[in-house]
Amino acid sequence: MSITIRKLDSTQADFKQALDALLAFEAGTDAAIETAVAAILADVKARGDAAVLEYTNRFDRIPNGGAANVAAFDITQQELQAALAALPAAQREALQTAAARVRAFHERQKRELQGFSYTEPDGTVLGQKITPLDRVGIYVPGGKAAYPSSVLMNAIPAQVAGVAEIVMVVPTPDGVKNQMVLAAAAIAGVTRVITIGGAQAVGALAYGTASIAPVDKIVGPGNAYVAAAKRRVFGIVGIDMIAGPSEILILCDGTTEPDWVAMDLFSQAEHDELAQAILLCPDAAYLARVEASIERLLPTMPRRDTIRTSLRDRGALIKVRDMAEACAIANAIAAEHLEISAEEPQQYAEQIRHAGAMFLGRFSSESLGDYCCGPNHVLPTSRTARFSSPLGVYDFQKRSSIIHVSEAGAQTLGKVAAELAYGEGLQAHARSAELRLKPRP
């Protein structure tokens, strides 16, 4: 069965409209999901552990009549370590290598995030103090969608930032625990693992219950119910982002093996039918070769049906005038993953302003970044790379301004503040500043 993938040309008169239509994606909100999530969150807020227990037993089909209390959902540190020890050696070593690389990258990131202070001539000291959050919650999908790599990417930056308590929630449908996920939690230094999921887990982390202390921030991916719950509790706690479908944009000069590019497009298309995979290239003959690779390789993919639908509905092969135009289009797309598969990728990278992560050169497949390069794979989607960044140490820290005004400094600053306060009609503000002024001789 052949595949139909959209072909566009930047020289066409209607190219902009066609590109806008291709990129258009409204996550929207399902009214039924929003209603259900609102009810679950309200119930968890009101009844705490009892509601969490009831929903988890029901939705995750916990066997043997369900758990008797929320404490039964806790995974001990001994069980986490046992899961790590029981992994096949190759899996354990791969997980440990990936974790070490993620940790090394984020340790460097932390060194760039230092506080500062400076003293003005009159003795006033100004600065910024950076402190970690006290407690964070990490949501990890369970069941078939189990991602140990996401455990590493979410937990390790939090630990590097100095977060004292990292609470991981992960659903276990039918009571089945994913051993690689538990092993990843052991490696990443997760403080507590609770086998609950869904909107009730988000509510428990946000509001707290008798057995689950509230957190300061919730990070990590989840289904539509989890996304809706995170959106609703934002403001009570912080969240990382509301992620959309996976995306890959490849800029290629036509020198990379076409099979490699085809497989890189597959690597995101296989996530789900709404994922987006786009190739930009100035060489029409090369685009045809990639299309031929797609046709030949697709039948060999276990997730070929998902890939086919993704490429048919949201994929594209786009002929551009040159690589400079490809860079300009890439900035407009602001993709989650951007591969620059070219002879001299750095020259094009310098023209890129908007991308979640950039993969430079033909050997930098996006899949390496998903697992073990070191930079975080939690990235902005749906064009939000125009104004947001990958998850990092900075997401688990906060900044406090330091203001230590000297007596001499108060004489100058007090007059400025009072003048502005009177202008705003805030007399108490003005008087507060003026009371610290020395009487005129």
C-alpha cells in the first residue's frame, strides 16, 4: 500500500497559505474531558486520599479488589533498586550511560545559573539569589506508553537543581509495573514513587492529601486528562508546559543518504497520528529519492500504520529555493526538533532563531537526543519554541531579588520613589520612602 505525502514548492503563489494549513493544529479542549477532569480535581481537593484511592482502583483496574489505602501504591526504594539490579545488563548499562550524560549536561547548565550581587558607590547592595524548589512532582505515563528516558529527563535536572524531594507518580494499569521505569527512578534519585495516575494524581500533587504532600511544580507528559488537569491546577502549582504532538523538521542540502532522512522522519511520525514530519530541501531530485525511500522502508516498520497516517495528514516534502530560504521557513515553523543535515551545518545553524533543539550534521539523528546525548528531550511544541525553552535546571529553581539599601542610598532613592508614588496617587508609598530621608539642615 503506497503512501501519499504532501509535496509543496516555495515558489508557488499559494505556498504560504498551504504551509499555514499544514502547520495548523488546534489542540482544543474536549468538553467531556474538561468536565470529567474538573469533577475529579474537585473531588480530590475535597476528599483527598479517599478520592485518589477510589479513582485509581477504578481507572487502573487494580487487581484483587483494589488497594485498601493510598500507602499501598508506594514503591519502596528497595523495590526500585531491585528493578535496576534485575534488568538485563545491556539495558542497565544503557540506562546508566544515558543518565550520566544527562547529568553531566545539566551540571554544566547549573554552573551557568549563578546568583550575583553588586555594591553601588553609596553602599547599597543589589543582587539576585537563586534557590531550588522544595518539592516537585513528576508525571510518568504508564501502561503501553512507558518511557524510562522521560524519567531521566525530568528527574535529573530537578536533582541537579537541588530539589529536596522529587515525587514521581506513574499509573500501573492492571497492577503491572514497568521495571525499566522503576530502574530509571532508582538511577535518577527519585525520592518517592507512587503508582497512581490520571487527573487524580495531578490533583493529589497540586492540593495534597493526608498521605501526599503538595508539590511546588508538576512536570512530565500525560494523556488528554493529565494535560487538562495540569492546565487547571496551574497557578496553584507551576507546570512545565502543555505539550502538543511530536514534531521533526529536517533541513537537508541533498548530500545525506536518503534512507537516513526517511527514517528520521519516521522516528517522530511513529509517535502518533498527529505527529508532524517535514523535510525542506532545494534539490527536487533528492526529494524524490527520499520519497522513494519512504515507500520502500515503510512496510518494514512495526508502527507503519501510525507513520502512514502521520505523514499523509501532517507530513510534507517541501522544495525550497535554497538553504537560506529553508532557514527562514524553519524560523517560521519553530519546530520542536530541527535537524540540519548538511555538509556545513553550522553556517545554517547561525541563521536559526526558533527551535526546541537543533541537531547539526548528518550523524546527529534526533533519536540520539531523545535518549542519551545529554540535553533535555522535553521540548516546546506547536511553535512555542518562539518563546519557550527546553526543560532544564532553571525550571526547578526560582530567583529572589536582593535589595539592601544603605542610609546614603535611601536619600537618593527615596526622593525618586516618592516622586513616582505621588504621580501614581499612592501617598503611603511616598511617605514610606520620605520617612527615611534625613531632615534638611
